[in-house]
Amino acid sequence: MDLLVEVDVSCPHCGEVFPLQIDTSQGEHTMIEDCSVCCRPITLQLECLPGEVLSMREED
């Protein structure tokens, strides 16, 4: 089973959508990732099962 899942993230700052690899082995967690377009930080609230992203919420 592949624990890395690619999801599309919509930047709350510039509105651009970019792909991001999520490690689904961590269950429910928070991560901060910089937008690949405008470079501003995005806080992601994630809920995962191994190999699956159940929910993702982007915050600025």
C-alpha cells in the first residue's frame, strides 16, 4: 500500500491550485506548507487513513 497520496491544494492567498504529496500514515495532523506559486504559508488540517485522505482543510 502506498502511504503517499497526491492531493490538489487551493491556496487561500492567491487562489492557485497546486499538487501536494501527503503522508497518510500520520492519521489526524496539522502541517504547514508554502504555496508553490506565491510562497505564502498554508496551514493544512488533515484527517487520514493509511493510503487515503479523508478530509483536508486549508487555512491562511
